[in-house]
Amino acid sequence: MTGPSGDKGFTLMEVVVAVAIMGLVMATIGTAFRQLSNGAHRLEETGDDNLALGEAIRWIGRDLEGLYVDQAPLFTPGETTDDPDPYRFTLTRETVGGEEMSILRFTTLNHLPFGGSSLGGIAEVVYFVTEEKGETRLRRSDRLFFHDPFEPAEGHPVMMNRVTAFTVVCIDTEGQEQETWDSDNDAFGRATPVAVKVTLSREGASGGPGNTAEALFPLRSRRKEALDG
């Protein structure tokens, strides 16, 4: 004689609770995406420069908090001819509108689904500045599938308009500031920085005085020096 099966399936209450939790999660994600997509337009209407700076800085900090990097044994330093580490942390600079602006690229667990998608996972996030019709805009790229090289484009969500400065520096293990970084390069020990400092400036509305915000983000997830040999 056999006893009752241990697998009784889900009860109605468990299903109801699961559906409720999923609804809350999707509502939160939807709200976050609407804030990101519409934030720049709303801030333009209110003219609140401090809010624009604060909102953009918070998004950068949120993404850095979810930073993902491969650790040993998943990560092993390769040869220079190998494919790039898809989870690399890079900081470069380019001239936009006559000013030098940073391009910050890393992978994060804080992917923001959009377009009706509910997919989650590790995403490539890139913060960069574009210029269109004489106006500079800070944008945020978020891609779950990032095997193809990143290409700056105007289709990425706008974080802030009227950007006059977007300067990112990395803090190394000796406390020195570095204007560029590449965790896939021996020159940086194949490591990630200890912290990231972001400076963001915005031109005032109607020719008024501008504002600047600065924040330092220690990285909770980082990879120490990992050279070959």
C-alpha cells in the first residue's frame, strides 16, 4: 500500500499570492520605465534643474549597485587575440558639442524591461552623451543581448537635456583617479575600479545659471587584479 504523493501541486491561495506578487513586480517595472522614458520631457516642462540632476545621478548609482563582473573560476585572463570579455567595465571619452564627455559601459543586474517584454537577466548599460540640433543629451542604453558592439544612437532613452558636462572617473586601489578604464586590459590588471565618481552639469533654463551634481559610488561587486600567470 502506498501513501499519498508528496507532490500536491499549488494551492489556490499560493497561486493567488504568486499572481499578486508578479503584478506588483510588473507594476513597479512599468512605473520605473515610464519615469525613465518621460523624465527628461517632464523635467523640461518644470524647469527644475536640481531634480533633473538628482534623477539622473540616482539612475547611474542604481545601475552601478547592480554591477556584474565574472569572478574566478568563471573569469580567466585570456590572450589579447581572444574575444572581449562581454562583462567588461570600460570608461572612455569622446568630444561632443566641443566638450569632452565620458562614455561609461558596464553590465548590471538592473535590466529594465520595456516594449512589453518581461525578460530579465544581465544587461549591458551604457551612459553616453549625444548632440542633436545643438542640444546635448545624456542617454542610457540597456541591452540584454549585447554581443554586437554598442553604437550610440538617438533612440536610447534620454536621462537629461542641456548637458554641459558628464565626467566620470574611476578610483583605483591606490585611491588615484583614472579618466579611462578597461577591465579587459592588462594595463588595468584585468580588474574593476574600487569606486566611480560622476560629475554631471546642466545648463540653466532660458539662459539662467546652471547646476552641477557630483556623487561617489563605491562598487560592491568588483574584481581584483587578475593578470596572466
